[in-house]
Amino acid sequence: MNNYQQQLECCRTAADYIRPRLKKPPKIGIILGTALGSLADEITAAVQFPYREIPSFLQSTAPAHAGLLINGCLAGQDVICMSGRFHYYEGYSFAQLAAPIQLFKLLGVQLVIITNAAGAINLSYQPGDLMLISDHLNFMGAAPTRGPNPEEFGPRFFDVSRVYAPDLRLLAKELAGSIKANLHEGVYAYMTGPQFETPAEIRALRTLGADAVGMSTVPEVLAAAHCGLPVLGISVLTNMASGILPVDAPISQVEQIGNIAAADLATLIKGVLAALP
């Protein structure tokens, strides 16, 4: 058994453990990024699965990630929510980063909402703004679906041109008036981290059309596309990216802004969920 097949068996083991313990089968899967876990507190009738207790599941080591899988009701929808995600910089392979989405698929999820904290590249953006992800840039030279293809998840070759579902983005924009934060729509650039980007890298990304940059999301989105799951991706812009301002924001300020903007993000997500059938 190769590493990819071994990981798939781990996903099935985790799903078999979780499925009989669910309150209700989830329709929506949610992945919450750095400093954005407060939305999980609003899930009602919740049952929690600490990652460390899920057989064969990955463990989150990033700061400000709770490490909980939560099943319950949010804004009238049955959801399963990851409060804390996994990153390439933690030492996981790209194939392992597909595990949460594959687990969602095995549990019956039909739609995925993915959030992250990101640095703003677009000069018209400000820290505290939100950005709907319309597309992404991935220069890592790797994909989470590399290896033998499991047909139960999706086809060998798959389209990603509309993975950031246009109808969900339109719905979010229509609901933007209910929140005070500025809501943009733009392109997210994926960098592996854990170091922040250099000013030269940010200039290059801006030239290539990126509006924001972060260290997550794209591996999960590619896995979702493979599984046929539409995605609503939202970035919380916690800081201006390297070299844009004379002095970069300290990490403490980035986390503080993320915590403040998380309230606007929660309002937007709950509005989207309430409007879904």
C-alpha cells in the first residue's frame, strides 16, 4: 500500500468513527482559518470531536487553531465545522491536506465554505476588509490529488475554472449590505510559509494579478474541486503584505485585526447559510 492509499484508508477510518456519532448528517462543511474560530461557538446542538480523538486524523499545530471538528446547526443548516486547519508548513504533504475535504465528502457534505487570514496586496484594500475569492494562483508545483486516483471522490482529470462557485459569490455580495466591513472580490495567491513573503515576492504577485496572499486554502479547494463540491472562499485581510507599508504590522496586530473582523465574517457566513435552501 502506497502513502496515498494509506491516507485514503485513514480518511475512511476517521469517517467510520465520526458518522455514528453525528447529531445530524451535515450538508455544509466549514473550514475556519487563523483567529477566525469564534464562529464555531455559535453552532447549536453541537457535538465536538477533538482532532486528537479522531482515529487516523491529522493534528493541528498552528497557533490560534482550536483543533476541533464540530457538528451541529448554524443559521438553520446542518454543518460540520473545522475549527483549526492543517498547513503544508506544519510538515504535512499536499495529499494529506486533502484529508479534511475527503472526510467531508465521505460524511455527505454538499458544499464547502473555506476561510483564511490573508495579507492584502491590492493597494485599495485595508486591514479588516473581507475578500471573496474568485480565483487563485498556485505556484507550488504540487497538487493534493497527485497519485492513484480514488474514483469514489472524483475523476482523474477535473475542471477548476468554476470551483469558487459564482452563484455563492453573487449571494454573498447581495448580502454584503448587512455587514459593516468592506467586501471585495479578488484573486488569492497561495504561498507555503511559514515565513511571510518578501517585498520582491509581493511585487511579483501583484504583477501577476494577485489581490491577497496566504498560506492555506488552495490545497483544500483543489481537493473540493476533485470531489465535485462547490466552494465559497472568503479571506479576512489582517494586514498589508510585505513592503507595501514602510513598517510591517507586528504579528500581535495581525491577530487583533483578525479577531475583530471575525465578527463581520460570521455575520456574512450566517447570512449565506440562512439564504440557502
